[in-house]
Amino acid sequence: MKSGIIFFVLFFVSTFYPQNKNSNINSLIAAEFSFAARAAEVNTRDAFIEFIAEDGILFRPTSVNGKNFLLNREPAAGLLSWYPVAAEISSDGCMGFTIGPWDYKKDKDSAPIAFGNFCTVWQLQKDGSWKFLIDFGNSNDKPAEIESPLKYNTDFARSQNQKIVEPLSADGLILLDKQFANETNSNGLQASYKKYIDSSTRLLRDELLPINGTKSIEEYLSRLEGKHEFIPADGKISSSKDIGYTYGTLLVHKSPSEQPIKYNYMRVWQKKKSSWIILAEVTNPLQ
């Protein structure tokens, strides 16, 4: 996921989220900050175990049950730090996503030696806490721009009448993901993405700084070569059916004579009015 305090130019600068949008957006953002703080207090592995859902997914290197994977690993040395710069939440207040920069230090007193960005999808639990369902990210060079952490109202209070609902099977969203995959095969990347991105969309690609907003994404896609084949695997959607995620495998075919390059991918989707938009998409080589 992360390694934190860094800085890349995201489409939105840090902003306050109004309470009247959804009081839970503040608790979601607070959970991400608490997650990062816990990693500094104990270690990265133990913080992940504390904040991951029982069925939460990590990519090691393919998708695995993250909690089981972490419980079978010893804590690693070093300090991974991160913070959110943007967040969204479902209309039922029970699923949300966060995105931001990370950095890694050998110890708390040394300078960062690795940088990147993360994208995390969260689910509200019955006890009122947030646990993450899936976490994925990329690595990149040290950013030239320093992005401020997302600000939020720390004096939040969740409604006592909040109904906690479990995420749903993402069958319909996976069908949309498959439709998108078919469109990229038949219409090409630029034409296909154009239908599903807007000014809020963010792409995370390994070794690249975040690619944010329609214009930057279209310019990036125009430079790509080869056939991109997305193979959806699974996902989940909020009970309000307006935020969800999908993940799977991406095969990049450079030429018919070469073996395709394999990647993991994850997409965060949001329904805006009657259309689904990609909020964030992460791809990373499957190594």
C-alpha cells in the first residue's frame, strides 16, 4: 500500500468534506490517518492486521487473503508512512475509498528511500470501525510537488441510527468490468476509457506519478502501445449500489510473437447520476 508522506500532484488539492454530504466521510478519513499512525507506533504488518477486514485482499503477488498472508509473515524493518489526499463514500455511508502518497524509510530518523501511491477501499463494520477490503498501490520516483494531507472535520459524530450493511456481490459491476474489457478490445483504449472517466478519475501506474483528470489520462493513453486485455476476477459493491471495486489480471500484448506482460489491476467505480465512472485504477506488474 503505502509509504507515506509524499506528494504528487493529484487533481484535487486538500479540501474539507462537508458534514451534510455524509457524516461518515469524516470517520473514514480519520480511519486512514489512524491506520498510518498505528504503523508508526507498532509496525507496518501489525497495523495492517489490525485494519484489514477478515476477507480483505492484498496482492502478494496475485490476490490473496491479506490477513492470512500477514499472520504468516514476520514484521519487516523500516517505517512505511502515508496519508490520504482524496476520499469518497457511498450514499449509504458504509463503503468508501481513499487515495494518497506513501514513502518508506529504513528508520524513523532517516530520509525516505522509496515513494509511491496507494488506493484503498473500506467497509464500515458493525462496531462502527472501518476495515479495508482491498489495498493496492504503485511505486514512483520522488515527487517534485508536495501535496497536503486531506483535511476533514475531526469533531464528527456518527448517527446513532446508522444502519450498518454488508457489501454486496458485485455481479453487475463485474459485468460492467467485462463490458469495459470487451470495449477496449474492439474500440481501443482511448475510446473506451473516454466513456468512463471524468475530471475526478485517477490512474496509478508503476514508475509514474499519478495521472489525474480527463486530459492527462487521454494524453497518457495515446502513448500506449500493444493490445491491453483485462480479465476481471471479482469485486464488491456497496448496498446502495453506487460505489464498488473490481480487480483482475491485465495482459499487455506487445506483439503476436511475444508472451504478454502480466499485471494486476484494481478499479474503484462510482455511479454518478445514471453513469458509472472510474474513480481510480491501479495496475502493477505481476512479479
